Amino acid sequence: MFKLLRRGADVIGVILFALLFLVFVVQVTARFAFNQPLPWTDEAAIILYLWAVLWGARSEERRVGKE
């Protein structure tokens, strides 16, 4: 049961990081290719970065504490 929950938490972390990367690519493309920066990409990147870091830190803290 715990392995399934841990795998689910890992999947959520991967999704957060993938979304962060996608928002970053959209931001860079809009800014440099189209010369029209999108205002929402800055906030989305910051929020996703914080969530990804905090989610990953908590996940690794549990793994390190058990070893």
C-alpha cells in the first residue's frame, strides 16, 4: 500500500516538473520568438517551481529518514 502511495507521489512530482518545463518553454518562445511575453507565465513558473521543490524535498526526506 505504501509503495503505491509513494509511486503516486513520485508521479505527482514528475507532473509538476513537466508542467514547469512546459511553462518555461512557452515563456521563452513567446518572449523571444514572437516578441510578446505572456504575463501569466512568470507567476505560473514561480508557483510550479515552489511546489516541485517542496514536493520533492518532502518525498526525499521520507526516503532518507528510513535508511
